[in-house]
Amino acid sequence: MGEGLPRVGSALIVRDDANRILLGKRNKDPQRGNWVLPGGKIHAFESIANAAARELAEETGLIVEVQHQFRVYEVINAPQEHRIIIYSWAKAIGGDLRASDDISEVKFVPIDELGDLPLTPLVKAVLTDAARTISRRSKGQTPRKTRGLRVINPIYGQGSLLLELAEAD
């Protein structure tokens, strides 16, 4: 068990001009029927941004411009699941919104309606962290460390990407 782990994936937080978030309803196990942020596995020699854009196009029909990385989350459920997911911000620039085989429904959801949907625990944490980050940055505050999940915060400095490990409480 555990061969080929950890699985590394890339997913996107896509906001439209009305500040709604793109979500897809999973059509396969695990988490069938829950709403997720579109994304998937990074293939060998594929960049994080290209993997996310490819997966999003396959799952939703949209073409996106990947903007910048948000955070990296780690999911460990030994002995069968170990995933590292890199979340990035993106903007839709084309395509036709439609669901694929992996996703039974896809739609932009107003932020105030996110709590009404069955979200996976990870997606709920990502969206909560994203909302806090946006709120704090708009107020000029430093984002607070997230509790309960191991999070790696990307920090850009002098042309390189540095990673800061946030301590889980």
C-alpha cells in the first residue's frame, strides 16, 4: 500500500466579474455529490499552472488564465490516501461552461451561497482561507495561520518562490 504516493494535484479558485466562485459537483467516489474546486493530477513534466488549466478545461469547458498560487494543502489518511494539492487563483478568459464525466454539474456560486452547498472538508477550508486572505489584505492585515490543516503558504520574493510552513494548531 502507498505505492505512488503522495499524489500531487493542482486546482483552481476561479472568480468571475460578479465575485462568484466556480464549483463542480463530483460525479465519482470519493466525495461523490459534494462540490469541489476543479483540478486534478499533475502529470510528469507538466507545470502546476498547465495542469490546473488542462484539468479545468476538461472538467468545465472553460479556458482560464492562471494568475498566482494561493496555498498548498496536504491530505493524509493513512495508509491509502496522501495528497498534496496546490491551489491557484485563475480568471476565465473563454470557453463554454459545461460539466464533464468527472463533474455532474458546474456553476459559478455567489460567495454568500457557498455555505448552502455540500462542500468537501478540504474545499470548505480552502474557501474559508481564501475569504480570510482577501478580507485581511483589503484591510492591510497579514493573513492568519490556518488551524487544523497543514498548510504551506507561498511567498514570492526576488523572482523565486519561497515556502513558509504554517503550524497546525
